[in-house]
Amino acid sequence: MKANDQLEPTVFVIFGGGGDLTWRKLVPALFDLSQDRSMLANFSVIAVDRVPMSDAKLRQRLHSGVNQFSRFGKAKDAAWNEFAKHINYQQGDFKKPQTYAALGAQCARLEKEWGAKAHRIFYMATPPSMFGEIPKYLGKAGLARDREWARIVVEKPIGYDLESALALNAILAANFEESQIFRIDHYLGKETVQNILAFRFANPLFEPIWNRRYIDYVTITVAEEVGIEHRGGYYDHAGALRDMVQNHLMQLLCLVAMEPMVSFQADEIRNKTADVLHAARPIDRDAVAQCAVRGQYGPGNTNGKKVPGYREEEGVAPDSQTETFAALKLFVDNWRWQDVPFYLRTGKCLPRQVSEISIQFRAVPHRSFPVGLRSAGIHPGWSCRSSPSKASCWAFRPNTRDRRCNCGRWTCGSVITRASTPHRPMRTKHCSGT
């Protein structure tokens, strides 16, 4: 959405509106839209959850989340008060028809008050066990009937294996048209991730060398310093593979490896990314040990603070085999990427926080440098990092200088392009390597 676009009258219904996702991600994002003047006066946020809570208490809690996670920083009182009056709480059981009847009545009341038909967006910010229940009750209550005005948003995970994913999709399709269903990956909303397509396909410098002739290997890393925190009950049934690899990291792989799209339409991009998944080489059972690594973090210290091991975390079984670290070596079997390895790595309680795509280019066929430099090797590489700093970095990386660039790489004369934001245009500067 552009900053000057405005939404039509809209009711945002958040199932699990009292939870962490609403506090940390959803309401701060909606508040930012309101500050961009992208939302008209006719909008409403209805938080639906099981616990008893007043409107005032919910608004107070969400206010703290906006102050921490809004891109505008701490909200001004006038701006928050104007936004908060659109937030309401509805207590209800997700598996009771009365909840949906009351929700329908509230939506109808708002439309009558506004004198206009409103879009209805149903966002499931709930445990995955509810993903297959809420659509059925929405369908029975007639809230999914209007194909042009009703939408449903599903977060990951979409099932826990192929059979459960197919079953969930069948439930969604039985109550909503495909055009009404939005299966989203919030990781793709990061600015640096969104810039990958522009960097590749609007850039005549890199796209001609973005192939197996010039690229040696690709590394995609999402490392976290924190552990599972309070998500033990969920994480012990998911693990790093389901929580990060099969959604976030595979989507990044698709953006790096996809072919140019004909247009910037959603279906076209989806088809190009799906082609990458179709071309991914299956890992033979006998080759798993050579292509995959799993692990768990144990007790130790992080930033001078003692932290428990994974099996000592609340909600985790003491004999759990769930992985908190996973690494894969994958290949994409097509003309562009044949035999170029893609290394995917993610884990928790690691030494530093980083989300990065690194492209390692091939060495030149003949090295005319002195023996010392020749043995060390000079390999050009490109990195795209979304945390801790938002930057793209093009660097020649010899191992002969013990100096670290401010982007965290061992570099010499690199060029750093920082991502643009609404308040800071994209800019490029040379790194001195000091």
C-alpha cells in the first residue's frame, strides 16, 4: 500500500486479539497505517478472545505495544487516543455459535452507523489448533458469504504435515473462495526482503550474473540470540524446521532463485516462486546426514546472563527431541541454478542476532596476485541483511586484513546500500574497511 492510498470502510476482526501477535505486530501496523493517513474515519478493530477484558484494559495493553513496535516510535497521546477509540473487545469462545452471531450483529451495526458497506477482514491470531475451527463457524454464521467484502487471513503454520495441510486447505475452501483467503508470511513484510525483487529485476548490473556461471553458493541465515521465551507449548510441537525453514527461509530462497516475472501481480509472483519449489531437488533418505543438521541449545550464558537449556524451558518436555537449530543444503535443478548449493540455517540462543542472505561469487580463473594474497583468496560477495541493520553490502573479502566493516563483514572497500524507509531515502556509501 502506498502512503497516499486510503482504505475503504473496514472492520478488522482479530481472533486472539488479546495475544502477543496482536500486541507486537498487528495493532502497531494498523496504527502506522492510521498515521500514514491510509485509514478513513470509518474503520473498526474488534479483538475477539476468551478471557474477560474491558475495552479500556485492552487499549491500555495495546498502547504499550504500539509504543515499543511502531515505526513512528512512542505514540503521541492525541494520535493514540484518536486511534484507540476504534478498538473494541468482544469476549467469546471460538467454538461457540453465539460468538459469531454477536460478531455479525456488531458488524451490521457499524455499517448502519457509517451508512456504507464495509470490508470484513478476519485475522486468525490464534493457536494453530483453531485454524480449522474458526472458518467453519464463520461460514455457518454467514460471515463469509459475501465474496467481494469478506477476507480471511491465515498465519503459519499451515498444518504440521502434508495431510494436515491438505485438510486445513479443504476447510478454508469449503467456506471461502480462494480469492478471499490470504495465507501470509509476515517475514516477507520486512523492507529489506521486499527490496530483493527490485534489487534483482530492476538492476541491469546484477541480474546478468545471477546464475550458476558466476555464483558459487548462496547462504540464507536467520539466527536469534533469544530462546523460545514463553512459547514452549507451541514450539515443542513445531521446532525450527516448521517454525522457520518451511516458511520464512524457503520464501527467501524462492525470492533469490525465481525467474523474472512478467508483471508485478500477486498470482504471477506466486507462480514464479512455486516454480522454484517444483525444481528443488528431493533429499534421498540415505543422504539426509550429508544435507541436514539438527540441534538443541543447552544451558549457558547470553550477554552475561544465565539462560536455561531448551529442555528446561517452561512447556517443553524433559526428553524433547524438537530441534532449535536446523541447517539444510538444497539444490534447485534448473538451467539457472543447477549444482549451486543453497545453505539454509536458523536457530535460537546463538551468539548473535542476524537475518542475512549472502551470495558468494566464483573466483576468477587466474589469480595474478602475490602468493600470500593468492592463497588467501579474494572472493566477491553480496549480502542483504534485515537485522540487526537494514543494509545491502557488496564486498570483496580477502582474509588478509584483520578489520571488520560496520556491517559486520570482513571487507575491504565494500559498497553498502542501506534500505529506504518512509523517513529515510535509500543511500549508498563506500565502506573504508576500518
